Amino acid sequence: MSAAPLPHAADRLPIVTASDGQPYLPCAAVLALLRAIAESCRNLADDPDCTLPGAGEAIDIEADALEARAIAPTTETA
């Protein structure tokens, strides 16, 4: 039995498509994202199983998820 994949934090960020067709994040969402990254770093600072490269990989995974969501509306066909 396979466990369902965990949701990405980036899935909860609002993406707005501007009149130029480009995806944007509202400033409040960017601030919340940066604060969440900072809080995660503080929480994991004393965890012996966490490394900076491992934290970087986790951030890359979230960035990839957000990038996929941002690109999706620009590739949809009617």
C-alpha cells in the first residue's frame, strides 16, 4: 500500500495572472513564504538529522511545485 504524497506548501500560495498573462504572487504571500522558510530554519537548527543541503533540497522541491503551478495556466489550451 502506497501512501499519498504530502501536499506542497506552495500549493496554498495564491497565484494571480496579470493582464500581461504573467503569473504573480501577492506581496503578502511572498512575505508569508519567506517567514515560513525562516521559521523552518530556526526549528531545524538543532535537529541533528537536518543539514543545510537537505533543507536546500526541500526548498527546491517547493520551488518546483510553485513553478509548475505558475506555468500550468500559460500552457492550457481551450
